[in-house]
Amino acid sequence: MRRRLTLLAALLLAAATFSFGLPTSPAIAADCQAAWNASTAYQGGAVVSHNGHNWSAKWWTQNETPGNAAVWADQGSCGGTSGPACNHPNWVAGQWYPVGSIVRYTDGNYYIAVNENPGYDPVISHWYWDPYACGPTDPPPTGGFVVSEAQFNQMFPSRNSFYSYSGLTAAMTAFPAFAKTGSDTIKKQEAAAFLANVNHETGGLVHIVEQNTANYPHYCDAGQPYGCPAGQAAYYGRGPIQLSWNFNYKAAGDALGINLLNDPWQVERNSSVSWKTALWYWMTQSGPGSMTGHNAMVNSRGFGESIRSINGSLECDGRNPAQVQSRVTAYQRFAQILGVSPGGNLYC
């Protein structure tokens, strides 16, 4: 009798724990410390939070993203909750999957079938699949950006730490329509298009400033009434879109409320400012094209029109097809990472 009661108690305890097959209530992680800031200098021993984890600095650091730099030691998850278990089978091409099937793809991410299908690729055949979050849940990307930090790092595996994800998402607050206009497909296409052009301009987010220093003195239009107060050779290409010319620094600075005409070096010293100048151009300038890069994508005119807006006079209409192809190839790769069709009109 004693043994039977013990067994019954064990069964009741198991039922209470597993709720007859349902997952238990998620466990709360440790409290998150103050959020990491790219511009803040941290001493060794400082603890910050980033992407749902606490991180401890091993030595002095500034503008080095936790999770991407050896200076930061992972202290474990914080603030979030544990999500569904990641114990689903690997995806098999050609295998039949009913609605609701969850698989682990070759990129390590999980996807759920929203329609039954005969083993379509979860990434390429995005109209059949949705991402599936499992394991510890991190806070959503800042501002609801359609590109996660993990995807951003996948796009730019060799990027300079200056071009931080946090700098980009901070800059986006100045342009709330960027990658937030239209359907989810259009939002992702715009983000991929912007980042693909940026990729080309900077060699994969590697170069902060223009590499050909011989060009530096050529970007001063002395005919402007404000001249070149920072110096004849101060307005060379900088940042994700390689902003150049004194009149562009003047216009971008006026729009952003930053004195870039007198201090253009801010674009190579401050990640958020640098990203803001790129978004300023993308959102407001037509360049040699007939529309902004933003309008080209949200109006479904195609990636090719965004190329024309940035460097069409030198690349489009057969002037430099290799440069155009470089941009298109990056756009197609980024679109695949985001699980979206690149659409048509890719070339200019």
C-alpha cells in the first residue's frame, strides 16, 4: 500500500509538472543589466545586456558588439523566457510535410509549414513556410527591423565593427518609413536592396572611407556659397553609401540636424551618424536616377532602379555591367537570407 501511494504521488507530480503533455510554464531568466551602447567606453568587469543575454567585459572596450567580439564573455540569458524546445527533425527535400510540420533547416534555423507541401525548401519556397522560434527567446530586433542581428552578421561576415547593427537600428529612428512600408515582402526586399547597395559601396561593410586618396581634393564644389569650410580635401566618400561632395554633406547635415559641412569626420567616427547619412540618401535622394532607392522598392520598380539612383550614370545602360552584377548578386543573396523573392527588374 505504501508503495502504491508513492507511485500514485509520483504520477500526480508528473501530471502537475507536464500538464498531461503540455509544456511547463517558461522559466524566467536573470535580470538584464543596462543595455550595451556602441558609443560607451566600458572598463574590464563592466556588465551589459545585449540580445537577451548579459555580457561581461574582459578588458576595456568600445564599439565592439557583444557576441561578435572576444572582449565580451557571455553571462547567460536574461529577462526573457524559455521558448518551445528545439528538438524537431532535420528537413528532407522531397519528403511530404503536412500543415504545421516543424523542421530544422541546414542553416540551423527552424521553420513551420503553413501549407502542406512535398518537401519544398523552407527558405527558397518562403510562401510555404514561416520561421519558428524555439529555445531561449531574445527581445525582438530594435524597432521591429525585418533583418535580425544574426541575419545581418550572416550578410556581412567580415564587416568592420564600426558598422554595427545597433548603429543601424539607432539610425532608423530618423527614417521610420525605411523597411516598414508596404507588405512584409516589400519590407524585406527594401532592406535587402539597401544593404546590397551598401555592401557594394563598402566591400562588404569593410571600408569606412574611400580608398583612393587621390580623389579626395576633387569633392569640393567651390561654386557653392558656403564653400568647403572643412578643407579642400575633406569631403571624400565615407560611410555605408560613401557620402561625398561638400553639397551632399551640407544637405545631409541640414536634414539630420548635424553640422557635417564643418565636421564631415563625424561620418567616419560615429556609427549611428554614418548609417543616418546612408539612410538619408536612400530615403530622400534620387541621384542620377528618377526616384529614390526607397521609392524604387516600395513601388515595386525593381532593384535595378535603386542602382540607377545610386550610381546609374557610371554603371547603368551597359556602362559597367560587372559593377551592376556585383550589386545584383548581393541582393539575391540577401533576399535568400531573409526568405523573400527578389522580384523582377533586377538590372538597370
